[in-house]
Amino acid sequence: MSFPLNPAQRDAVRTTDTPLLVLAGAGSGKTRVITAKIAHLCESGIDAARIVAITFTNKAAREMRERTQALQRDAAKPPGGGAVTIATFHALGLSIVRREAKAMGLKAGFSIFDPSDLESIVAELVATADRGRARAAQWQISQWKNALTSPAAALAQAKDDDQRAAAHAYARYADTLAAYQAVDFDDLIVRPLALFDADADAAARWSTKFAHVLVDEYQDTNPAQYALFRHLVGTQGLFTAVGDDDQAIYGWRGATIENLARLHDDYPRLRVVKLEQNYRSSVRILRSANALIANNPKLHAKKLWSELGTGDTIHVASCADDEAEGEMVVAAISAQRFEQRGKYGDFAVLYRGNHQARAVETALRAQNIPYVLSGGQSYFERAEIKDIVAYLRLVANDDDDPAFVRAVTTPKRGVGESTLAKLGEVAALKKQSLFAAVFEPGFNAIAQPRAREVLQQFCALINDLRYRAAKEPAGRLLAELVRAIGYDDYLVATFDKRDAQNRGKSVQDFVDWLSRKGEADEKSLLELTQMIALITLLEGREGEAADVVHLSTLHAAKGLEFPHVFLIGLEEGILPHREAVDAGNVEEERRLMYVGVTRAQRTLHLSFCRTRKRAGGRVDCRPSRFLDELAQEDLRYRGAPLPADEAARAKETGVERLRALKALVAR
DNA sequence: TAGAGATTAGTTTTT
DNA sequence: CTAATCTCTA
């Protein structure tokens, strides 16, 4: 870990007087370069408070923070002034919105709506009961926001009725959210930009705040993020953008590779440094990765090399179906762990879509092998956590109607659809929140006495908590809240014993986590509530770095590495995904495969299924075209049984192995 | 209003 | 074949 930087890395670290783009291949030590550069900037006399490093995921931000701190300890030099800001784009945006809330017309306790909160709101705006249609409109609005397209422009470029309906909804969207005193995820980037356009003072505040801006995973920025980046860079124009065009996998979220080309135009003094030495994978793995990605047209040609030795051949397995594939993977993990005296934590199983984890999970559970699922449903998306968070949101912001509805109906307390409908009528009439409508004479007149009483009690509880939130510790209030609403009783009554216990445990973990967080960072309940909306990881558990098999989507695996990687479901329609093929996005799918292959340090297992269960029946599958694009001489067939005659042939060269495989599949 | 049972859709990645 | 939504009854 402490071996010296290579010449290219050193170059990247020491270039501080001109804008810099670092093209960092997979495993080329980019996080190391960023952290070393932060340390270097501090040493060269820049106040740490004037340095910002931006990442895309909370996990990456956390890792960078840890490594920066470690480096500063080693340097035995107290960091001057404040601390370096290390945050995701969205967390950074949140701190801007928070600081400028008043200027944006938001109260301090504004809510952050997640997509599920917005779904019904958008459904109403486009006047549809069809969920698919509502979500399409929601997605479209998000695309427009990330592309910095105004509602008027959106309407002008709308191609069909659905898009026109979405554009009309988009025009009213901002006002609707304002009524709830809420912002969505995209707003965390877009609203600061709007403020900077309208308010020169605020614009200047943020364009001069940082002397150096570092961005990780630059290839994944979308136009809105790029605009924010440019603004933070300001007129001084000093930054370090680190990225890899071969790992751009968020095009569907509006990220555009053109941002790489744009950097040259917007900053003519831009220097480019390439990092091509890979410190992660064996030669065979890299050879296949290079061969694969060579099929994509390239802006900056790049060829990774490694000094880590030839390594094992890459295994390719054909499986009868997804169930067999799961069992094959688990059997291979058991055997390999035994042979190499490895740990479960050395293994990762990667796949295109979350649903593919299921078969592997089943097989792992059958063998009692511990595992973690990353990139699937996150901790904060679990129903029990969202229940509790709904109360917190309501305490922070009583205009938050979605939070009100969720909180008031969980646990069940005798307020149902008809009461909520009446409340909604009054609220709409008076242009008030649901919370405020509870105390309206008009509502009193039409509500059932019992429901009315329950509602008033509920609001009293929320008001009490709000009153105390300013002075009492967040953890204690939360614990009291959970008790006051009888949440444990609700769990026991609603779920079977085991499930109730699990959910109760995760609520308890949440209370503990928030208590610690509140004490450590001196955060108020309000700040913690807003932060929760952005956090996607179970932070508490991660510190343990448990010895468990990792299951992850390819997207969520970016930036990670494992000694042994299993890449499953390599079939046409899955990787590349059918929708992507139809939309002509095979190149992005290829980069996704490339990301998967380059996660592996020592061994790589590829597999595909010949058939797959779907909607009750069975569907035939064909191996992915990407298998053909790997370095065939490094592949070896293994796994599911081949007929004897083909097994003999399969022992020969990789090309023939693959042909034998395909012949088998063709039947 | 709330929970049990019937019905019907279901195809990708996430801050 | 699931899982989530919808409908019906106590």
C-alpha cells in the first residue's frame, strides 16, 4: 500500500497549476491518486476547507474520507484550518440547498421526496391511474431536469402524447413540490444552479468557495452535474477530474460521455494524464478485458497492463437453468475456498439485474454460507425504516403530505381511506397541508368523531416532538417515538414471529445508528432526517467488514475489487440487456461487462444458462455475444456436463470450446 | 376500517 | 410461478 507512486500517478498528483483530466483505467490506483493529491494540496499551503472532492456514491465518499484521514495521520501534520469537503454530488447539493434554503423559498425543515413519494403526485399531474404511465412521466421529468431542459423546451421537443402530458406535468411540478416544501433528488443539483442564475451574490459565494475541485468517476456526470462542477470550479479554473470512458455505465441516467470532450473545449489549458498500469488483475484477466473493450470506438485509446503474472485461465460454464447456475457458483465457491484456504469475503457474484440474485441467494442459504447483498434494496428503503422516517419527516416538515399519509396509517390507528379523502378535500379547498387541515372547522364538521380524535392526538404527538427536537438529543427522541406509536406491538401483530423480530432489530439498529450519528456529528434531528434521504448503505454493519460472499449488480460493483469473481447470466437479452439492444446501447452494455471483468484480481468465472424460468414456463437462452469478444486463448470450459464426445473436444483450444458450447446450446 | 382471499400483471441499471 | 394490487366481508 505504501509503495511509491508511479511516474504517471506522480504527474497527476503534482499538476496543480492547470486543469487536469486523469484517464484512469480500472485498477490503476485512482483513489490513491485523489487522496495523495488532496494531501499534496494541503501540504502546498491550500486551506483544507477550500478543497472539495466529489464522488457519486456514499460508499466512495466514505472510503475516500477514511483514506484521506489515514494519510493525514501518517503525515504527522495537523490539517490546516478546516476539513476537506468530501461528498457525493447530491450531498454537496443538499448542503447548498440547506444553506440557501431561505433564498430558494424553502423552510429549514424541507423534505426530500424519494421516487415513491413522487409517483402518486406525478400520477395526479398527468391524470392517470396507470402506474407504468406515471412512472414513465416521472422518469421523463427527471431526464429533462438532468439535461437542464426547461418545461417550455420540453413541451416544444415532446414527440408524442405521453411526452406532451409529461411536459405539462413538468410545468406544474415545481409548484406542486413547493406546496409540500419538498425537493426531489434532482433538485439537489438543479435548484442551486437556478439560484446561481438568479442571485449574483449567492453565485459568487459558491464559485469562490473552493480553490481546487476534484471529481471522481467524471465520466458519469450528467449536464446538470457538469454545470454545478463548472460553477464550483469558478473562474480560477483549477480542478482534477478523474474518470475512465470505458467505465461509463450511467448513460441511462443522463450521464454523457461528451462531457469528456467538452472539458477540452471549456478549459483549453487542460492537461491529460493517463494511468495505464493496473495493480489489480492478472494478465489473462486484463487481456480479456482489453480484447472486449477494443470492440467499442474510443475517444482516448488506452491499454491496461499488469506485472502481476499470467494467472489462472478464465472459466466459462454452461448451466441448465438459473437454479443450476446458482448451485454451480456456490459449489465452486465452497471448493475454491477450501482449496485455497480463502475467505468467503474474497468472493463476489456479479449480475446485470437485481432479480438474478435470487437463485444465488437460495443456493447460498441452502449451504449456510453467509453473504451480503449490495446494490439491491437498501437498508433505508426497507418498509420499517421508511415508516419511522415518515414520522421524522413529518416532525421536520408538516407540509410533507406523503409522510403524513404514511405515518398516520402505520401502525393502523383507525384512520383509513374515507377519513383521508375527507381530509384531502378540506386541505385542497383551503390550500393547506393535510396536517393543518386536521384542525379546520370544515373537517370537524364532516369527519367521524372517533377518527377526528385520533388525528388530533396524532398531531399533538408530532407537535410535541417538534417542540423538543431543538433541544433534546435525536437518539432519545427517536427511541421515545418508536415506543409512543407502539411500533413493536404493530410488528408482532402484523408479521410472523421471525419476520417481526428481524424488523424490530433493524428499527433498533436504526435508532442506535441515529443516536451515534447525532452525538458524533452534533446533528439535529432535522439534519439527520434530510441526510437519511440520501444514504443508501447500511453504514453500521459495514465497519465490521464481515467475512461474507458479496452479491452485487454490476452497477453497484463499480469501484470494488475481489480476488475471485463470478459473472453470471451472460446471455443475450440479459447482458447485453434486451432493452439496451433495442435502443442501440450495446456499447454501454459492453462497458458494463468490462466493469465486471475488471473487478477480478485472481480468478474469473463466467456462466450462462441454456434455459431460464420465466412466468411459469421455460425460455431458451443464447450465450452473450460478449463471450466471443474475450481473449479466447485464455478461456476454459468447465462446469455443467457436456456429452462425452463434446467433452473431448472441449479440452482443446478455447475457440473450439466455445464452439462446442454453442453447438450444445443450439439444440 | 382492516385483514383475508382473489386476481393479474410481470423485461434493467440508481443518487 | 411470484409478488403486488384489488375486492370482498366481518
